[in-house]
Amino acid sequence: MDLLHGGNIYDDEIRETCGKENAELLDFSANINPLGIPGSVQDAVMHALEDAVHYPDPLCRKLKGALAEEYGLPDVCFLCGNGGADLIYRLAYAARPKRALLTAPTFAEYEEALKQVGAECTFHELRGSLEVRQDILEQMDASVDVMFLCNPNNPTGLLIDPDLLFRILETAERLGILLVLDECFLDFTGQEERSLIPYIKRTEHLFILKSFTKMYAMPGIRLGYGISGNRELLIRMEAAGQCWGVSVLASEAGIAALGEKEYKQKAVRLVREERVWLKGELETVGMQVWDGQADYLFFRAPGICDLYERLLPYGILIRRCGNYRGLNDEYYRAAVKCHGDNVRLVTALKQVMGICSGDIRSM
């Protein structure tokens, strides 16, 4: 089975090629906070084990209350799920759109979820700079039921122009289109003023997707949430999934994570500094690198379709992007990690590109 995403550290063939155990692999294919899971979150999970003998609250009331306090919104505006992907599928099942508008390339789960309900998908193809363009407004008409946007986009890391995003929201509201805005990586940009969360109270045509996965380095715990002023939609989404979608452990982990303000600020600073350094180094070895603002960099290796395979013997995984709609096998994505890990990636790249000698495989 071909997997759509990164983080495939469990594959025996990959481990054999790398010659390393999972813990020794450097996984640049998954975009996770390089600071690792906060200590308070680990403690919360451990303490919550005592309550794991009970079923979790199917309404996530405690977690919704914490989110409501965090954002200054009523708790009825929130829906929690087993990661962001769970909510994407719940939304597709609940809304049952006949026609959807997506960008290409973007996160594959949007299209996969829409296929499950037989929706016709049309695409705003990102060409050249790979930015969302003004002419997306021309593709928005009354026949479109739902549109998905990712800000910053995955895999490019590029942000949508704020004025254009506001015009998209206005157009969606006027035409009755549900705008699903994925802001899962916005925390890493240090530009949270770009969020459309302040508009939640003003329109029922907006659903914002957020996740604890990336910023708090807890993908294995599985916790995401959606925000919307459309109460009817949230009720339908609640009914579209399993009753106990969020475990006791995940709920407590999320509540603890919301208190990690200093940790979050430290992560934003680290990622910003390392992203600038890593972009420069990738360009030095001949890569075409986009000016992404998230905790990953999207790049093209001209004429090289096997860069992923070349790096495996060094115990390094990057994300192949050839399976994104509109891209080919020359495109890749790499997470921004701590400096020592980023140095190891660059050193390996220089070796596989024949720019320097030596061998780091024993590192």
C-alpha cells in the first residue's frame, strides 16, 4: 500500500536500507516542532492514565471549555477530533458537497475525503510562484458547495495574501460557499494575526481547522479541532464520526498544551532562525527553494528524481512530493529541525550531490 504522507518510520524496508533503528532515523518528512513534546503534556498524559479506566467524554466538554477560554469564543463553536484528518472526513460526510474547489498542490486528504462522498473536485492550479492568485475568485460560483484552502499551504509553506483571503471569504459568504480554512501550520509563522478566527462570529460560511499535532509535537496522540459559527454543521459533524473520537489522554494533553505559551514562542523563534539558515544551504547545493513560512521548506532538485533514495543510507528521510497533484518527482519537502539535525541533512545532501567528500553515515 502506497502511503500519502511522511513519517513512515515503521517500514522494514526503509529501516533495512538505513541500517538504523527508528529512534536513530532523522525524519525530515514529518513537520513536527523540533523542541519535542512539552514536559507538561507528558505529565498530563501520565496523570490521565488513572482515568483511562473510564470512557472519554464524547462531547469533550473540558477541552472545549479550555479552547473557548483560549480564543474568547463560546464552547459551542468548537468540535474536537482524532487529529485534523478526522475532522476533514467528518466535514465531508456531514456536508455531502456535490462540487468542491481545491488548490493544487495541497494537502491530499481534502480530495481523498471529498472522493468518499462522490464530490466533483475542481482545482485552482498553483503555477509559477505556486501562490494562490486573484483569479481563484473567478472560479468561485454558485455551483461550488465547499472550498478548501491551506494557510500556509502544504507542501509549499506559502501564505495567502491577507487581502485576497478576505475577498475569498466575502465571496464565499455571498455565494453560499463553505470555506474550509486549514490553519494547522499558521502557529509556526509568527503571524497569527492572519488568522480568520476573528470572523467566526460574523459568518456561518467559515470552518477553521486547527491541530495540536505540529506545534506541540504530539502526532502520536492524535488531537485536532475545528472552529465554526455554523452550529448546524458542527452538530452534523459530531454525528458523522465515532462517539468517542478523543481519548481521555488526548483531551488532557490538549488542555496542558494550551498553557505552553513560552514553549510556543521559543519554537517560533527557533524555526524562523533555522528556516533562514536551511533555505540558504539548500540553495547552495543547487536546490530551488520556495520562501515558505512554516516549519518546513519546499524545494525542487532539478533533474534529480531519486534524492529521497540517495539520502536513505544516511539515515535521513525527506518527503517526496511527486504524489501531490500538479508536481513531479523533482519536488521535495523537508522539515526545519534543530541546528545540529539541519547540519546533518545539509552535509548528507552535499555528499550525495558530490559537493564534498567524507562520510557521515556513522554519525
